[in-house]
Amino acid sequence: MSLDCGVFHTRYEADMGLRPRPLQRLRLGMLALFVLGFPFVASAYWLDLANQVAIATVGAIGLNILVGYTGQISLGQGAFMAIGAYTAGLLTLNFGVPWGASVFAACLLTAAAGTFFGLPSLRLKGLYLAIATLAAQEIVEWGMTNWTAVTGGTEAIVVPAPVLFGVRMNTNFNFYWIAVLAAAGTALFAANLMRSRIGRAFEAVRDQDIAASVIGVDVFRTKLLAFATSSFFVGLAGAMIAFHRNIITWERFTLSTSIVFLAMIIVGGLGSIRGSFLGAALITLLPAMITNVGRAIQDTAPQAASLLPYAQQAVFGIVIILFLIFEPRGLSKLWENAKDYFHVWPFAYRRGERRAA
Amino acid sequence: MDIFLQLTVSGLSTGMIYALAAAGFVVIYKASDVINFAQGDLLLLGTYLIFFGVAQVGLPWSLGVGLTLLLAVAVALAIERLVLRPLVGEPIISMIMVTIGLSSVLRGVTGAIWGPSPRSFDSFLPAGDIVLGPATLSMARVLSIPIALAVLAGLGLFFRYARDGIAMRAIADDQQAALSMGISIPRVFGVAWGLAAVSAALGGIMLAGIVGVSPNVASIGLRVFPVVILGGLDSIAGAILGGAIIGLLEVYVGFYVGHGLNLVVPYVVLVLMLMVRPYGLFGKEVIERV
């Protein structure tokens, strides 16, 4: 037995605040400064990566709402992103809808599609639901490549660049602000959602659905709501992909996309907003880092270039496996551990252990 | 009619390879409740190992098959011991993701060793054709059907009569009761992975004989899901029947309907099956419903 140490709030405002402690505010401020200053110093290469990370963060938070918070496994992320991307792109391209409106329409339509695919969750659980979403993914993928009249089949669709206040937003520097705004907005919304009645209901359904229904949570409705909320943001991520590159190709929305996003939330931490961001960053940057290493050793080992894609694939798998075995709660937990270490230094208390006891 | 016969043989032989992959999946699921997304990659490993043994080292066929089985079992045992044992009792999402990770690693490693291009070599299955009335059937495809059936029957008999097979069924039934009867669970898990590897490797060897060696073989791993859901997740007989149905459905739809529908039709069947009879044709009716 040890005395609890750490932070104890004495005011309700502090207890309910998202970032009540001065140190937390300081860290948030530093992060905001970094995010605001980054595009002015970063090279085009890094800006592009940053945009990809921001888009992936939106998608990962969306997926985490469903998988991490509500416990419904989905292998259909790629399909939902495809619905978002194609809706946004085609509305703007064919009907001249302003890009903001078409992005919003894409989010709503994806949410509707997500709700529809969530219907089996009424009857199916765990692995059966996973397999059902796998089938949904394959069927949407087929529709994407074969419904030529609408999606253009395997041909790429070129989407007009988004324009804001007369400025074309298709450069990486300009798009960065949209992407960061979307990522921050999504994170803030999700963080607040999880503190609300609905968010608590999500977690109750995940932890023990029967108990949840006993205390008055409508399990089916909650699950559908989780599918809808999650798909809304996944659709947003898809629409952002369409406007980031100004091009839509079906290869970006395959089963491997679903797997990559699942890997992000596993590596980052299930049921954690911070984890969604950290995982999105790691999984997005990992292939780029491996490519860089490959380039660096190209002179000494010329055959390395041909091995790069395989190295990326193998390392991707190894990272997933290592996290699952050694830190199933992901990067988010590692970050907490590091914080706790300094927080209570020089003592060895860990807040996590108190919870486990 | 001759086209129909050719399609049927081709569909059945593909279906039997699906069944071999699915049987490995079923064995692992039965014993340890793990959903193996890496089953297709075990198949892929089988095709590359036989290619390595026969075409690259120059072993005779019998030795090549032996070497393939040996190496495949070694890999499977290593996977079970190093990756899956630490995760016993973890939630389903971890199990799914860890086998997806494994699949990625296996694909990366085989790709790094053997490269992206398809390879071909002299098959051990006789190359000729059988002329049956108006139909011309490929000998290799015709022969692969009884071979696969024999292997699957062997697996079925193993479950029924062998000590480890019975132990596996006991564990599937009730893990704690099995433990208290002195059954070693780690041993049974190891046997399950070994058997799955053997079944997948044999499927891979036959695939190498019929269509050659290429990285695309791994995509069969996803075809396993319609097969096992159709047949029942915990039934070998279901895997055989499910494999045959999916294999036939693919070639019939591919030929008579077209439009690439053959790629998606197994998943439509899967969805319908999940709605009507989620435990499959032969599965136990204990699926957890909400």
C-alpha cells in the first residue's frame, strides 16, 4: 500500500477541464507554437508528410471512436474513406458544388453508409463483425473499380483544387492550414464527445454490453451512433485525401488502407485521441524513414533500393507485433509513463499501477 | 457441356486449394480461437519453399516436398511460440492485428528473397491433358482434387482418432476442463499451428504445380473467409464443402456472368450467410449473438 500521489482537483471546473494543469497548458501552447511555426521552416517534403499525418490523424480518430472506444472491429475503413473521397470529388467535379459543401456532404453520406454497414452489429459480435466488414470492404472495392459510369473505374479522377478567399489551396503550404484545422477540430470534438453521455455509453458498450443495457444504455442505438460518428470523420479524411492530391485513385482505399489505419490505432493506443495522432504520425512516417535509410546506404549497398518495399512491409508488421506483445496500450501509454516518471520524480510511483491494483 | 465440365474441374481444383487453406484456418481457430489472417501467406511460403527446394537447389520432388513441409512447420512453430503465446487471452482485435502483422512480415520476407516476378518450373503433377468425350481437362487440375481430398480426410481422421486430435477437440470444448484432465495446452496449440502449416504448405505445393509461383498466391488468404463462414468456422467437412462451393461459384460466375463479378461473389455469399446462418453449414450453433 502506498499513498496515492499525483494531481487532486479541488474545484469542479478543474475536474471537468480538458487541460486543467499549468504544465498541460504550457505543453499545449508549445505544441500550438510548433504547429503554427512548422510550415514556415519546413521543406516541401516535410510539409507533404505533415499533411499526410494530419489527414491520417482525422481518419485514425474516426476509426478509434469505433474500434477503441466502442469495441466494434471494422476492416472497412478503406471503403468508408473511398465513399468520402469519391462523394466529395465527384460532387465538386460534376456538379460544381463548392468544395466546403461537398466535403460536408461527403461526411454525411459516409456517416449514412457507416450506419448501414453497422446494422449487422446488431446481431454480430467480435470476429464475425470483423469478417462482415471485410466483406463490405471487398464489395465496395469491387464497386469502386467496376461502376465505371460513376467512379471512372480504375482510371484516376482529377478533382478541381479547393479555393479559399480566392487562394488556391492545393499547394502543400496552403493545404496545411486546412489539414491542421480539420485534425485539431476532430481531436477536440472527439475529446469532448468522450466526456459526454454518448461517449460514456460507447465505452460502456465496449466494456460489457449486457451491463450497459441493464443501466439503461440502448446498445443497438449506441453502436449505430458509433458507426455514424466514426464514419463521419473517416469520410472527412477521405474527402481530404481527394482535395490534398487533387486526384482520386481506387488504390488508396483498399483493404491495406483499412489495415494501415488499424495499425495506427493499435500502435498509438486504442481508445486514446493522443494515441490516434501518435500512431498516425509513426505509421505515416515509418515508410518515409525507411526510404531515407535506404537512400543513405545506397552507395554501400546498391541492391538495397530493390528491397525497400519489402523492408517497409516487414517492418510495418514487426512494429505491430512488437507493440501488441510489449505495449498493447501503445505509444499513448509510453508517453504517459514518461510523463509520470518526471511528474513524481524522484519517487517511483506510477499512476497506472494504482489503477491496476 | 464440355465447357461446363472443364469449368467444374477447374472450379473444384481451385476450391480444394481453398479448402486446404481453410482447413488450416479451422484447425487454428478450433484449438486456440485465433483468427489467422496469415493463412494465405503460409500458402505463399509453401509455394516459394517448394520452388526453392526443387528449382533452385535441385532436389528431387519427394525430398523437396519433405523439405517444404519441414520448414513450414518450423516457421509455424516459431510463430506460435514467439508471437501468439504471449498474447493468449488478449482481446480479439489484438489477435486479428497480430496475424495481420505476421502476414505483412511473411510477405515482406518472401518478397525480399524471391522478388516480385512470377516464377515457373516443371511441375511434379503430370503436364498432359485428359480427353473425356468433348472436354479436355488439365491432368494437373484433375489430380489435385483427390490429393487434396486425401489430405483433408487425413486431417478429419486425425481429429477423430489421434490423441492430439481428441485433445484439440477437448480444448475447443472447454479449456479449463481439458487442462484439469492433464492436456498440455501449449503442446496442442503447437500441433495446431504445425498442422495448419502442413495443410497450407501442401496447398501451396499444388498451387505451384498448377499455376506457378507468384506473390499473388497470398490473396487466397482472404478467400478463406467466405469458405469458412460458409462451411462453419470449426468444421473440416465444412471447409471442404465451402471450398468446393466457392471455387465452383467463382468459375461459373466468371464465365457465365463476367464483369469481374467472380471476385466479389464470394463476399456476397459471406454476407448472406452471416445474415441467415452465421455458424455455417456444419458449424456448432454457439455463435455469440448480441
